[in-house]
Amino acid sequence: MARILAIEDDPDLAEMLALHLRNAGHEVRNAPDARCGMAALAEFRPDLILLDLMLPDAVGFSICETIRQTAETAQLPVIFLSACSETETRRLALQSGADDFVTKPYATGDLVARIEAQLVIAAHFRRRPAAHRLVGV
């Protein structure tokens, strides 16, 4: 079981997402905007973050960059969720530090599989000595 923080401003989508993730065995906390998301990040201490690109008070790129700049959260997997499927947007998401980008609407099973893959990758890198990690990974 992993602790997942979903920063998503659409309440119906956030609840549906939380339901599916709980059914997959995860603990989920929803946050409707960047401010609440950053507060939940400190309090909830998630294992992975699902991050909407367009939030009412911020753009996901800046949130991801902030997450990557803090030692305690720099290695957390971040998966962007967005209705925007443009190549440039996906590139910017990855440049901001995202580990993956999922376009809405998405198949729940596919999203859960991507989450599980990122959790496995993160667990692998946590076990490895820091001197052997790849730069930028």
C-alpha cells in the first residue's frame, strides 16, 4: 500500500480517482489546489503525487519544480494528469521534473499500472547508495 496525494481541482474526478486507488489498496489524500496540495504534502508525506496541470491557483509545472527543489520531496514520483495532450506540454512537464504524464481521459487500469511502476522505480532507487544513482534520475 502506498500513500498517494492527488492534487486535482475537479472534485468529481478527484473522488473517482481516490475510489479506484483505494480499491487498488492505496491510501489517498485529495487536495483541490496548489496551496492545499503543498500543505498536504508536508502533513500526509505521500509516496507518490498525482498532479493536475491546471489548478485554480498555480500551474503544475511550478509545483513540480518546487517539489524537486526540496530535499525531503525531491525523489517523490510525480505523475501529471492533464487534458492537454500537446507534445510541448508533455515536454515541459518532464523538464519540470515529472516522472510521467497521463492524458485525461485515462483508463483507470492504465493509470494504476503507471502508478505501480513509478512506486517500484522509487523503491529501487531508495535502496541504492546515493553514489551509484544516475544524475537527474
